Amino acid sequence: MDFPAIDLPPGSVAVVLGTRPEIVKLAHIISGLGDRVQVIHTGQHYDYALSAAFFDAFGIPEPSAFLGVGGKTRAGQIASALGALDERFASEAPKVVVVQGDTNTTLAGALAANAYEIPLVHVEAGLRSRDRRMPEEHNRVLTDAVADLLCAPTDVAVGNLVGEGVPETLIELTGNTVIEAVGGLMPEPGKRSALLDEYGLESGKFVLSTIHRPENVDDPDRYETILEQLAALDLPVVLPLHPRSKKRAESFGLGDLLSRLRVIEPLGYVEFLALSAESGFLVSDSGGVQEEVSVYKRPVIVVRRSTERPEVLGTFARLVEPDAITETAASWLSDLEGVHAQLATLESPYGDGSASARIVEAIGRRFAGA
């Protein structure tokens, strides 16, 4: 990917991140900024070894600071990250701060930048679920409210921002950086085939599922229904299970249902992409998966009460309640190859793979000399 030259001094753009999805979506921006960037990792996902693997995979430098805020409550994470960023910006304020998405880290970075009157760039601005039960909805709305450059991935996101009164001069329609992230890390077919052999799977003849959101795994009735529905599917179900999700299932007495699925340890991002691209379909409550399927052209059943990514509904994704998983799957299983062929003809609503370059260009154009 070719990036434009921008007139900002070395180390002047602070990219604040703290979770693996943030690393994935900011990696190409970090590469494009080159020596102008300083990466600050809050440690919201506090297994640093897993984070480090992502930096290695994308070939980007390790963070210049690691704040270690993981393992706390939501308020504790935001407060700790904000306090640490306050100290850092007080001693040496960057010229620009970049945050991504809707995490606790995102909000802390936004508030710290605002407190020091540092221009704030919000990557993936304008997403809205209209579901105030979601902490992420509050994080992204508050971040958009103080951002000076709002990088909206789609026309829908632009419309959300304009409808909320955000000046159009602050908004850039950029596309979503997930396109280049998936394209850059997706293993070639031979490696995907080897991974299928390792797990004893056939291409297109298994389901890949991820369930981790509190609305699902902290509710014993919803969690039980999800696992029952997965176990009733006509294809083998591979379920990479986070330790917290596994502990919840066991505490709810759902171990027998887990035994009817192919429960495996959490996958690395590259391996997850490989299995996703070879699956028949996915069942997930992940936000990122809803975007990623539009790149590797597989359908996903989204088990959530709401979504902030309506652009894929009715094409790559179906939003359902837990008790509708098997019914939705049945409509695909009658002609799964046909479903795959149809999706292969559809363009992703998230852009052409140039979002990172557009964002770097916009940062240079708007903040050079800041």
C-alpha cells in the first residue's frame, strides 16, 4: 500500500490502543505514519504476549509505553488509562492523538486528548447500535463528541454523525481498515488446507463460532439456548472458547452441552481468519467478524440484541435471537455452495482497501503544523 508523505515531525502522532482488535485495525495506519508515530498500549487486553504477536504479524514496532490497566472494571480501566495518559501528555504532549472504535481505551484516549486540547482523530467514527445497554455505544458516542477528525467507514456512519449535528467539515468518508487488515494476513489456500487437516475438518463443511459478549455468556438462559442451538446444527461446530466464557458455562452447569461441540483453545487471529474463510458459515456475537465476513465472503449468524453494523444485514449477516440459530442456518444449509457463490459476487460495504492511506493523508492535510 502506498502512503502519502505528510509534514509532521517524528513521534508527534500518539496512537492509543489497548485491545487486539484495535491493533488489527490500526496496524496499517501505524505503518503509514512511520517515524511520526508513537504507540501507547494501555494493556486493556492484558496478555501482552498475545498483543505482541499482532505487532509481529503486521511488522510494526512495539509500543513505546505499556500502561497495564487490564484486569479492572470498566470504570477502573478508563480511570487508570486516563490518569496514565494525563501524566504522559503533561510532560510531553503529542501534536495529534489517534484512537479507534469503541473500547474503554478509546474513550480514555479521547478524554485525555480533549483535556490537553490535542487534536483527536477517531478511526471508525459514527457507528451506532441505538442500544444504550451496550457500554461500547456510550464509548463511541462520547468519543465522537470530542473528535476533531471523524473517519467514518461508510455512508451510514456519515449519516449518523450528520444527524447528530457533527459539522460535515470534521468528517471524512474513509472506508474501514478491516479490509486491508484481513487482506494482509489471510493465509494462502495451501496453508488454510494444512490447517484444516490439522483440525480434521473439510472445507465448507463445518461451522465456526465465537461467543463472548456479556449479554450472552453472563445470562444462563441465553447461553444455554445458544449452546443447545449450536449442538443441534447438522455440521460440526468448532468453538474457540475464551477462558471466561468457558468458566461461565461450567458455573451454569452447561458442560454437557460443551461436550457436544468441538471446543478448542482461542485461536490466533491468522488461524481464525483461515478457518473462517474455509467454514460453511459462522455463528458469532463479535463486531469485527461482521465486517470480516464481507472480505472472505462467508455468511454469519449474529447472536446479539442489536448491531452497530447494519451495512451487512441481509447479505453477509443475519441478526437473530439465540432460539433462531438453527432455523436461520437451515435456510443456508439447503444450498450452502449457492450461498457462498452469491456472496462472492458482492462487494464489501467497507471500502476498497485504501482506508488506512486515506486516514494518513487526512491527518497530514488537517494537522500539519499543528
